[in-house]
Amino acid sequence: MKYDILQIVGAAVMMVFTQGAIRLLVDHDDTGFVGLLGGGFALTLAVHGVLVAVGVLLTGWSHTRAKALGRRG
């Protein structure tokens, strides 16, 4: 059950920050929540990219763990 929840969380993180990165590329001034860091466009885009990668890795890892336990086909 915990790997199912982690897979959902990872997919949600990936989806939200991918959408934020696309929004940032279209409108450079719309930095969203990550804009609180300051640092400008490049830092904000880099943080979005890192968080997308974290979401992808978390989703893949949790899917692999669930598959190893026999919960996936």
C-alpha cells in the first residue's frame, strides 16, 4: 500500500512541476510558488526541472518496488 501512495505522490509532483515549468517558459514573470526563492528565471526553471526529476524517480522507484513484491503484472 505504501508504494501505491508513493507512486501517486511521485506522479502528482511530476505533473504539478511540469505544468509549472511549461507555464514559466510561456510567461517568464509567472514564477508560481517556487518564485519565492528569488534568484530569477534560471534558478526557478532549474528548481522546476529538479522537482520534475524527483517526481519521475519516485514514481519509477515505487513502481519497481511494488513489482518486486508481486503487486504489479
